[in-house]
Amino acid sequence: MKIVLIGEGGHSKVIKDMIDTVVGCELIGYLDDKYEKPIIKNQLFFAPLSTASHLLEQVMDIQFIVAIGDNLTRKNVVEELGIPDSYYGTLLHPSSIISPSAEIGLGTVVMPAAVINADAKVGCHSIINSGSVVEHDNQLGDFVHISPHATLTGSVKVAEGVHIGAGATVIPNVAIGKWSVIGAGATVINDIQSHSVAVGTPAILKNKMSIEGV
């Protein structure tokens, strides 16, 4: 599988290392609008996002991964490109532990030492970051980011665009509304409404967010 990363920043460095560890995967280039025209460096191509449609026509067995950490930016890029879903790859690090009954959406990356347990469902274009735990029967929407060493215990519902901070813990059966942010180290013991910021132990609402277009 030939992989093109969309976005060339810190998050893409980790995904590049993941690609290097997966048998049968080959990184062939990056798309990022900091490049005005296609160039070749170290046997990789670098080009603006507008090149994506051309690549679909010219390269066989190609898969794209949006390597951008910010959830809203990732969603905006996917919508802007309009690439058919089938051209997005799902990347699983070999050290991750994933139940055979788990479902993982297209464009999602599961990073080193992450755990996804029985009957969990993870949406598209999400990030299950290093050492995080997604327990049994969790339901995660699209464009979610579970940060390093965060733990979602059983039957947690995480809506679209939610960011769970590093080391946060969510107790069983809690629901977190869309485009909310849970602060690093927080302990979530109650449902969190959409477009909220919750911090602390136990987590309390800090403020409501206004996110244009979501």
C-alpha cells in the first residue's frame, strides 16, 4: 500500500515512523499547502493539496491519511479534498492491541501501545494516541482525538470532534458531546454537553466553546 500523508508537521512525524514499521506500507509523499508546486526530496514527493486528484489518476494502490492533530482542521481538509472514502487508509501500529470485535473507521490511526477492547467502535479520521485505552463497548465518532495515556472505561460515548487530553480518565457509561475538550489529567464522572471544556478531578465545565461550522 502506497501512503500519502496530508499535512507535514509534528503529528506526521509519528505517523511516518508508524508506516516504516508496518509490512506492506510505503510512504511516497506529502501534501501540504506550504508547497506551491510539486518537488522531489529524498525520493519522496512534496506537493500542495490540490495535487490529490492528480495522484488518484496516476498512482495505483494509493491511500491517504490526514496527518493533522487538530480535529477541526482535519475535518475541514477532508471536506475540502472530497476524496472518496475508499482512498483513506487505516493505520495500526504493530504494538497496539485491538480486539477482533472492534471496528475502526477509515483514515483513523492507532498509535504505539494503544488498546482498543471488545466491541468498541471508532469512527473515521480519528487518532487513538500512544498508550491510550479505549475499553469495551465504547462508541467514538469521527474526527476524535484520544491523547496519550487517556483511558475511556466501558461503554463510554464520545461524539464527533471530541478531544480527550493526555492522561484523562472517563468512567463507565459517560457521554461526551460533540466538539468538546476534556483537559489533560481530568476525571470525567458525569456527561459533558457539546462544545464544552471540562477540566479537573472531578471534571467540571470551564466554559462553552463556539466552533464555527460544526
